[in-house]
Amino acid sequence: MEIPDLYGELKDNDFQKIGSFIYKNYGINLYPKKKVLLKSRLQKRLKHLGISSYSDYRDYLFNNKEEIIHMIDKISTNKTDFFREAVHFEYLEGIIKNGFANNLDNNELLVWSAGCSSGQEAYSLAMTIDNLKSEIGYKYRIFASDISLSVLKTAKEAIYPFNLLNQIPLVFRKKYLLKSKDKTNPRFRIVKELRDNTEFSFYNLLSKDAFSKLKFNIIFCRNTLIYFDTETQIKVMHNLIRHLKKGGLLFLGHSESIINMGLPLETVHPSVYEKK
Ligand SMILES: C[S@@+](CC[C@H](N)C(=O)[O-])C[C@H]1O[C@@H](n2cnc3c(N)ncnc32)[C@H](O)[C@@H]1O
């Protein structure tokens, strides 16, 4: 689609400066082909800020830390679903039933959804784990993080449109969802008990600071590595591994590969790895 040229050209050197900043700090690679995409996504910011050219926007960006967060929000790809790659949730249920959570520190299962988007992955984990709680008798906490503030807002609110209902197994729909009575805007909300066990925060997976002092039993980082080149993937993997307990499990997306990275991980199931 042709974009109306309201703000003139996004010059190559402005594109390169913004692109290399995003790559260096957030790992997202804006190849030359993505110039049109960046231009169209930044248009809303220029309009909002009353800035009349991309060059002025670039100057504004590099002098205003807060703007960087808004820009990242515009360029991140946040596609997600409830129970996406459902076999992971089935596998998780199976290993918990078979004793994975039998000897937890403080009897508490700690889970991190890294690159959580609008929360569907974190709440799918919460439903799967909560459902086994009475059978197994443990506590659990889900931590979830992303670099996009708008998806984190949706995740915290935990309100979703009705058309996503069919992604959630029927038993969980009955147990964990509150349905709105508003027929003009039908939505559902995740129940308070699950929301109380789930915490969302801003965290850049390339950060040198730790996400948390905690080490996790389970980390889901799915469909996020694919946006990074190999060098960045290795940095992110080391960051994830330092947050994983020995014997803990890391779940990646099915299309993501960590072959030849020399990591202390052993494959235990397709795209599921145990820390040695
Ligand atoms: C495609 S979504 C995947 C969501 C979910 N994990 C799933 O599989 O459905 C990828 C998410 O990673 C986030 N992301 C991208 N770069 C990141 C970074 N450097 N640190 C943290 N999150 C990042 C994006 O904002 C986006 O919400």
C-alpha cells in the first residue's frame, strides 16, 4: 500500500541511525526492506508529537529517552494466541503430573514468560498450572515480560475480545474466565486468582541487568528469538539460561533452533531443553 508522504522522505542515513540503535539495544533487525514499514509505523508518532519531518523526529528521539519506548512500541511484532503451540502445554501438564514439581524450593513453581506480548502465553501457563494445583499441592508464580508498553497494558488488564474464546479449552473457559454481559462489545476477563499469580513487567532480553533475583523452574521464550540474528540469539540465550535453575526447562518456539550454540542445555522434547 502506498503511504501518503505527509512528512517527506525517511532518508537512508536517518533510517540507518534509527535501525542500528534498535538493533544494538533491542536486537530487532530492521533490514533495508523494512524502511517502508518503519516509515509507516513512525508516522503516528510524528503526528502525535507535531513533528514535521523524519530528520526532526530522529533528533527528538535521541534526545528523549521516553520516546525510545514509544518507538519500540510501534515497531515490535506482537502476534500471539492462547495455547499457541498447544503441545507445549500438554507436555508441561504431563511432566507436572509425573513429578516435575515434587521437590520445589519453598514448594513454589516459578515460571517466566519472556517476550509475553499481550499476556495470552502467561495466562495459558497460569491455567495449565493452576488446574493441577489441588492434585499436586504446590504454589506457583508466573512472571512475564516484554519491551512493548501497550501489550503489557493489555496483559495486566487481562481483558480480551470474545473471538479469542475458542483458543481456550472448554474446561478452562468455565473455570477461569469472566464473561462480560455487554452484547455490543463482548469480552472476557481472566479471573482474579490467576491475575494475582501473574506479574507483568518491562524487560529487555538484551539487558545486562538481571530480570529478577529469582531463578526459574520453567521459562517460555517462544517466537521471539526468530526476530534476532544468531549473535543476538546467543546473547539472549545466555541471559535466559542464567535465570534458569539447574534441571529447569526452557521452551522455545517450534521454528526456533539453538543448534551449534554450545549451550549447557539438553533436548528433552521437541523445542524443550533442560539446563544441565
Ligand atoms: C511474536 S511475540 C511472541 C509472543 C509469545 N511468546 C508467543 O509465542 O505467542 C514476540 C514478543 O517479543 C517481544 N520482544 C521483541 N524484542 C524483545 C526484546 N529485546 N526483549 C523483550 N521482548 C522482546 C515483542 O515485543 C513481542 O511482544
